[in-house]
Amino acid sequence: MGAQDRIAKSSIKVKLTKSFSIAILIPSLVAAAVGVLMIREQIYEQAQAQVTSDLESAKEIYQNYLERLKDSLRIHATRMIVYGALEKNDPGGAFPREMERIRKAEKLDVLTLTDTSGNVFYRTCNPIFRGDSQTRDPFVKYVLQNKEPVSSTDIVAPEELLKESRGLADKASMEIKFTPKAGPPSRTHLDSGMMLKGAAPVFTADNRFVGVLMGGVLLNRNYDIVDKIRKTVFKLESYEGQQVGTATIFQDDVRISTNVQNEEGDRAIQTRVSAEVAQAVLKGGNTWRSRAFVVNDWYIAAYEPVRNLVGDTIGMLYVGSLERPYQDMLWKNLYVFLGIILLAVASISVVAIRVANHISQPIRAMADAAKKISEGDYSQKVEVSSETEIGFLANNFNSMVSELARAHQELRDWGETLERKVEQRTAELKAMQAHLIQSEKLAGVGKLAAGVAHEINNPLTCVLTNSSLMLSDLPPNHPQREDLQTIVDETLRCRKIVKGLLDFARQTKPQKQPLDLNKVAEDVILLVKNQASFQSIAIRTELDSKLPAVLADADQMRQVVLNIILNAADAMSQGGSLSIRSCYDSKTKEAMLKISDTGPGIPEEIQNKLFEPFFTTKKTGTGLGLAIAYGIMERHKGKLKVESSPGRGTTVSVILSTEVKTADD
């Protein structure tokens, strides 16, 4: 991010605009949140109150069906054709036709007449099956005991339904479907039926009790009551193609009569109520009012327990209003609040920008002038006509700039003079230092090289020549052959030491050219990989293909890498792994070649002696390999870095700068 961008983001204008906007935004958002929550509570309270009222209306409709059933049975029980058949003990003649007419007129699924002993005298739906006892039926039992009509809801066993008809038993039979949020199922099939049931005593004209007239309406797959509730209570309202109000009759926790629709648009019978509602209503016997997940959507719902004649909870009556209209109303209110907030923030922002411009423009002018001054332009002046604190600041700023320009000119003059003197003295010191160092090197190394050449090299050559000739003249099994071989080997070692010393003293100036360190490593590996000492060493390379070139002498760099690799091989005489990796450090702009071995490592106490001439830990070494490599790296302005610890191997890093150097470098 540039300085201009940082100034723009931290300017007074931006900060003032942000502050004003935040000052109005936060309280507005809090007010909107509180307002929406309050509205939500009120809407849901009103919705719940409405659903509670709807439940009372639904209960009234349900109870009216029961009362109408009881009244119709009471009236028909007083008819002469009914008590006359009982008196005569003759279910023939016009009696069967009249009983069927009554059943159809009253829309009954069951219409049965029993005698005073509770035995079936006539079963309208199945006249052939008669004589069975109904004394265990709670309605018949009640009328036999109290001689008065009664009606309630009852669960009818499948065998009793079969006595009436196979069709009635099939209508009650239901496979229970899986329903989200319902509890663990205790059964998968419903065989019994839930029935609006009633009974009335049959009296003769002289008020003699002769029997019981019993009737019932099966609620399973019967939608008269729930549709009546929806039509009367909810006025058949719909929202976005979906029913707003719904009603359901449950047998235990299973929907047996409903106008709630499933995802396919069919009535969602055979589905179950949620576990939460079942626990409160069926097990607790309480009315439940709240949000409820009904089949596949959320409703503001109310559930009332449905009890049988003896007061046991056998099912539920439900009414619910779709929650989505209330949610959409809340969202509309929220959008209105947000619109007001955005309008307020926009208005405040316009005012804030105008105020911020009035304040920030003079300050911005001074900031721009200060930036140009920092770049060396001391001719800047700020023109501000205001007589406020900003005008006072501008005048002082202009005075400061004048003084700064004068002081800067003086410092520049002194700096130029001092720089010339420092450069002159530095050049003299460098020349003197280089001369002294070079003189000392030439004196010391020249004497050593000359002495070695005259005093050692010629005698060594003579010894090597004569011993080699003598060795070649001796037969293979001569007892002195081993001694002569030792003389030849040690003489060769001495000559190698002399050569290394001459190489160290020679200080050949590198012929620098752009060089790929990866190529240097590959050349050296190709040179050594077939040697006997490398047969038990696994060589692994990880060379960066994007490694920048360095300016270096290729032959001298190969000599450096070769010395390091040979030392690594000597450290792994029993075998091991040699890893060569190249990488680039973008911060220091340096290319690196890291050579790692799995040898025994270098003790810490001798690590600072590695680059000293003639220092070696090998029995046959000259101690000049790393010293020569170090000298080459010094002449290339590079570095050799050694990292080692006993038992963990050694890593030697060849480090060269990738920046272009001058010819003197």
C-alpha cells in the first residue's frame, strides 16, 4: 500500500465521515433490533392469542358434533319402530330399512341396538352378526346403569370394527409414516379406530326401559370435522398457495384426520406429532401452545387433549396458523427500519463530508507541501486566508519551511566538503592497507614457495624417480618391495603438499563470467560419482531451476565444490548419503549451494581451524583443500559457511552474491 493510500485512509475527512456515520449507525441498529424484537413479540403474542381463540372455536365445533350425535340417538331411541322391534323381539318387517335410513341420514358408520342385557339385538351394518354382548362397551354400560344418553370419543378395537364391516376396519387401518421431529416410534401400524360415539336408552310409550341405541362416526380418514373447522374458523384463507389455517384430529400421536398437506400436496394423514408436543399433551394431559413443526413447515399452533368417556387422553385436537405470514411481516418491518437507517446514515455522511472538507482541505494542503519538502522541494508555501487556528498553523508552517531551507543549504554545503575529505582519506587508507597486505603476502608466501621449490621439490623428484625405478626392478615377492612402495607413496604425498602450497600461494586472479552454480554441482558430481570412494555413497540433488546466475570463475568454483565433496566422502568412509541443494535468498540476493553429508560431524573445538593451512584430521591429508577453497571464496567476495554437530553430519554452504559487481570486484 502506497503512502498516498495510507494518508487517504487515515485522513481527517475520512475519520470525521466514519465517526459521524458510526455515531448514527450504531444507535440506529440497536433501535432497529430492539424495535423488531418488540414487534416480533407483539406479533407472536397476538398470533398465539388468536390461535388459542381458534382452538376454543375448534373445540366448540368438535363438541357440537358429539352433542348432535347424542341428541339424534336420543330422539331416534324414542321412535315406536325401534322400541316396538325390541318388545316383539322381531328385527323384521320395516325395521331394517328404517335403521339403515336413520344411519345414512345421521351419517353414522355404526348404528347398533342392544337389549337390556347388553346383547346385540340388531347391527345395522352387519345384521347377520347379532347376539354378542356389549356390556364391556363403556357407552352401553353407562346407559344400562344411568338410563340417560351419553356421547364422547372412544378408541374402537379392530375386532369390534370387523363386526360392523371389513370396509370400516380397512378405513381405520393405517401404516404410520416417518415424520421429522417425532419421537422414537412405538409401533408402525394402526389397527384400531377413533370414533365419535354415543348411546341413548330406549323407552316404550309407557316409559319402560327395553334397550340401548348406540351409534358412532369413525374419524379415521373422515375429514368433515377438520374441514368444518378450517372453513368456519380460518375462512379458507391461503398464503402464497398454501393454507393459512389447518386442523387435525390425532389418535394418540398419529394424524388420522387433517387438512395439513404434505410435500406432495396430499393430506398428511398417518404422520406423527413432534416428540415435544406428544410429551406435553398425551403424557402430561396439558394444552400446548407455541411454535410447532407440523409435517414440513412451522406453525403457530395449539393442541388440546381429546379424552374418552372415563377421562383418559386418547388423542389430540390441533389448530394452527402458518408462521410464514408473520415472518414476512417481520422482514418487511426490518426492511423499513434498515431503509430509515441507511437514509439517516447517507444524510449524516453528506453533512460530515462537507464539514470534513472545510476542515481537512487546508491541512491536506500542508500535508502535500510537507511531502514535497521531504522530497527536497523547499519552495513550498501554503496559502490560507482563514483567521482561525488553521490560518495560524499555516503561517507558522511557512516560517518553518523558510528556516528549514536555509538550514538544509548549510548542511548540504558542509556535507559536500566533509564527503570529499572522507573519500580522499578513505582512498589513501585503502591503498596503504592493500599495499601492506599484498607486500606481506608476497614476502611470506614468496619465500615459502621459493624455498619449497629449491629445497624440497628437486630432491623429492630425485627420490621419487629412483625409488620408482628400484621398485620396478624388484621381483613381485622381494622382501624390500613393500618398503620401497612406502617410500614412493610418501614421496608422492610430499609432492602433493608442495603443489597445494604453491596453489595456495599463487593467488590466481579469478576470470569472472556469469555462472550457473547448478551446472558447477552437476559437473563435479559427474567427475566423482564413478570413483571408488563414492560407490557406497548415495548422491541426492535438489537444484533450484530458477537459481539466478553469479559472476564467478568456473574452474575455481569447481575446485571449491570438489574439495568440499571429497572431504564429505572422506567423512563417510563406511557409506552414507550426500545431499546437494541449491537455493536463492531474495532478501540478501545470494545464491547458495548447500552440500550435506551424513558423516560423524565435526567437533565444535576444531571448527574454527578448518580453513587454516596444513590443518587436517586425516592421516594422509595436506590440510590445504579448505584453505584453498576459502581463499578462492575470498577473492570472489563470497562466503563458506560450515554447520556441523557430532553424530548429525555436516553441511557446508557456498554463498555468492547475485548482484552485478564492477570490474574491480
